[in-house]
Amino acid sequence: MNRTIITVIGKDRVGIIATVCTYLAENKINVLDISQTIIQGYFNMMVIVDVTELPKPEIGDGDILLEMKKAAICGTDMRILAGTKTKGVRYPSVIGHEMCGVIAEVGKDVKGYEVGEKVSIANVIPCGSCPACLAGRENACMNRKAIGYEFDGGFEEYIRIPEIAIKSGNVVKLPEDVSFTAGALIEPLACCIRGLKNAGTGFNDTVLIVGAGPIGLMHMQLAKIAGAKEVIVSEPNEMRREVALELGADKVVDPTTEDLPQIISEATNGMGADVIVMAIGVPALVNSTLKLCKKGGTVNLFAGFAGTGECTIEVNTIHYNEIKVNGSTAYKREDYLEAADMVKTKKINLDRIATHTYSIEKFQNAYEMCKSGKGLKIIIEP
């Protein structure tokens, strides 16, 4: 069986190597469905990561070398490591796209940046000329490139930030009072801001957030900032419900023991929620969630959904109630800059969402913690 290697590089170019079977990728077989141990113990119902070292990257005259201080694990990273996401992924490559650090080197042609400055990185680089970009949807660019995909990403001590990213305004300076952790989490916050805009959350709305993982907690805070009258969070995990309340949720619900439809009905005088954000990618929940929406309301399918994302829905719920259903992908650079401004001005609490920090040598432990759901945002440091 041929194997394809994803290399995720860390301290002193220390790499985290996850071996993914080419066969599984080509045949779209979920690693979790494999019952036998794959050759040499690389998989045994889980991803095994190891450490290696590679040379520090060399930069060109128009590049910047970033010394990573904090990088966060995203759900997309987890799917790449598990072999369940292969589209757009290079093998081998360095993944990780939520990052913050200090400029270590500046190419001789780079203007406006200096060694020692704290910066965060907007990883998505739109082409600016495809039909999507020209229609104002650069977040859905048909030719976009991204750090952590086409360019090596954040799970490494030193990251080459390419000239194209610098010229596109993707390197954002941060003040010293912004933590490296918050700086790394500007990227997912930008994605949530894009989702907030798509959902149209506004003043006096009753908002339901389905899922209180890191993304759900960001959406909850954004809804409050946008002027929502009441934000209700549905989450079966007790720890996550407690954090949601700590960060400002008006009400939390355990959908496994409480009657969520009844609670929504009572909170809205039987009308339903104005806006619902699905921050958990479980296709089976879509149909029941649609029924909690107010007539004329909006359901934003924010999360990336498991597998093919297929589910059965009662389309008449949408039809007769005139429910607007939309999605959200990535972010525009304006969203990233708005997210950075929110962090700089302390309008949102991202540090509380990060619950565990691991050195890059302990990436296996970080991966397992992320997979377990016992934490929230898992942070990697050199």
C-alpha cells in the first residue's frame, strides 16, 4: 500500500509527520472506518505524529520570515491529519493557518515592516481577477492561494511569508498588549465575522447558536456585539456551556436533557429565533434546527459539515416559512482587518477560548486533546 506523507514542521524546523495512506485519500475512505492497524502502526484508529527537523526556510527579496509564537489547531487541520480532507492539500506540506509571531527577517525589497514587529497573518490570498473576486466575493475566490495549503503554514518555528501575501495586505501589525494567542485567533474570528454578515444578525434579534466550541463562542460574542436582544447557546458539553455563560450568553441549553424547541418557543413567544448559526457540522441536526427558525428568519450553515454533508430536510419548512438559508466560507480581507481591530480594542475575548497550550514536540498530545473535545481552542507554541 503506497503512503503519502504530510509534513508539518515545527521548532528548529521540527516537523510533525503524519502518514496518510494514498489509497484512503484516493478512495475517500474515512480513517475512522478502518478497523485494522495500518502498516508500522501509523494508524490505529487515530493519527500518529512524529517529530523531524528540516532547514530553516530561505526568503526571497520580497518575503518575510516569521518566527511563530502561537499557532492554533483548526478543525480543518484535524481533517487533513486524519486524511478525510485532501482537496487542495499538498503532500508533503506544512499545515496550520491560524498563526501569530514576530518578524525575524525582512527581504531587502520589503517596505513598511521591520524585524521584531508582532504580526498576525491573514492566510487567504485572493487572485483579485476571477469572477468571484470581481463580484465582491474574494472569500470565494476561484484561484485563491493560502498559507497552510499552497504555501507552508504555521506549525513550524519559522514561516516564510511570500511576497504575494505581503503585497495583498495580509500581514497585520499588532500592539504589544495583544497576546500572541489572540493574534493567532484573529483568523477564525474573521471567518465568524463573514458568517455574521451573511446571517444578518442585528439589533433586538433573538439568536440561537448551535454548538459552543471555539467557533460557536466567537459567534455568540459577535451576536451580542451586533446588538442581539438574547443569545441562546445549545451545547451538550457542560464545560462549554459554562464558558458560554462566562463570555456573555443569555441562556445555555443542554439539548440532550432539555427541550430546546420548547425553550426557543418560550423565549420568542412562539415565533422562533430570528437568526440561527450552526457552528457544528452535523448534517443530521439541520432539519430539526430549521424548525426553530422564525418565519422570514435566517439559518446560517457556518460549520463545515462531516462527510459529504448530505442530509434529509423538509423543504416545506423553508418554503412556507420563507426561511433564508445560507453558508459562509473563509473571509474577506476587510473581515480580517475588522477582526484585528476588535482584538486590538478588546471588544472580544479570544484568550478565554484557548484552553490548552502544547509545545510543538507535544503535537500528538495536542491532537488527541483536540480530538477528545475536552478542551476548546488548542494552541501550539515553539
